[in-house]
Amino acid sequence: MTLDLDAVGERLAELVEQAESMNASSAGIGFESCHDHRRAAAWIGLAETALKSLLPSGHPLLLQWQSIQALAHENPSSGGQSNWAIFDQFCGVVDAALALVRTNRLSSIVDEIRLETVGEVLEQAEELLAANQLVAATVLAGGALETHLRHLCLRNQVTWNGAGSISAYSDAIARARKRGILIYSKTDGKQVTSWGGIRNDAAHDPTRYDRTKDEVRLMIEGIRQFLARNP
């Protein structure tokens, strides 16, 4: 997943500016009218959408957002100062997200999103395996591995030859290892080559694919363990 950090920062900054304007115009008087309620509800909806597009599920800021939502539901609008107090808490979460962007701390978030996505792909591969769709399960698991290898190359500024593929990324990482840049071990490299071969068998000649269900299960589990060792 690729994020335009400048665009993300601009959008969050816009939301912060809008919230500050709303708070300034209503300071000390609470939610006076239906108009105030609509503006606040619209802002909260836009902010939540922005945060969910930026942060992986389970991120502390999203959990905090959910806690504030629960508090708001427990204390429905009464037209008083408490409404803006809850709104301020939502604003605080957006402020924190903007700070992450502005202090260049977003790379770890991007990694979390990528790992979550790759993990979901492996779960889908397991579901296909359970349905005896061995070719599809193998190809999907290989795709998850390929995505992760590409990330490892990009993060370590390792270039590969030709179009991206499991073998191209693996060869590039092996060359880097010889230069003293250890991204993952030689033993892991042999396993990656083996998984790449299995994936190619399934993708290029599916009618003759003869791997067993247990072999595909071991491949999926092996890839999952490889990701955990080499995040």
C-alpha cells in the first residue's frame, strides 16, 4: 500500500483547522442548534473516514476513537457544554494522527498496514485450501510472499533485475547478503526459492499441478513464519 504523505498531512490539517473554527465559534455555549449538531456530526464522519484510511485496525488511535464514540453513546446530546468536551476528544485523536505524519513516524504505520494485508491474503489462501482449491491457494500464498519480498527490497534499498517476481527479489536479496547486507538468512533464502518454484508450478501449469493438500498447508504456514521472522 502506498500513501501520499503530503496529501494525508494536508487532509488532516484541514480537519484540524475546521475543528478549531467550530470550537472558536461555539466556545462556552455548547451545541446551540441543529446546525451545530450537523456540522459536528459531518466533521466526525469525515475524520473517522480519514483515520481509517490511514491507520491499521487495532492501532491505538483508532481504539481511542472507538472509546470516545462509546462515551458519546452513553451520554447522548443534551445541548450542553459536555457535547463540545466530547468533540474535543475526537479532535485530539486527529491532532495526534497529524503529529505522526509531520514527524515522519508514518513508516511504521505503513508497515502495519502491509503486514495486516499480507496476513489477510494468507488467511484467504487457507480458506481456499480448506475448500480443496489447491492451485488457487498456492498462487495466493505465493502472491503474499512476493509482496513481502518486494517490501524488503524497497525498505533496504536493494534493486532487482527485470520485472518483479519472487525469484528476482530473492536473487537481489542474495546478492545483497554477499555484500554484507543481511536481510534474511541463506537458509530462509533456500526456502523462499522452493516456495517460488511451487507457486510457479501452480500458476504456469495448473492442470498438471500435483502438490498435496499437506504440502500446500506447509507452504502457507512456512510463509507465515517467514514473515514473522523477517518483518
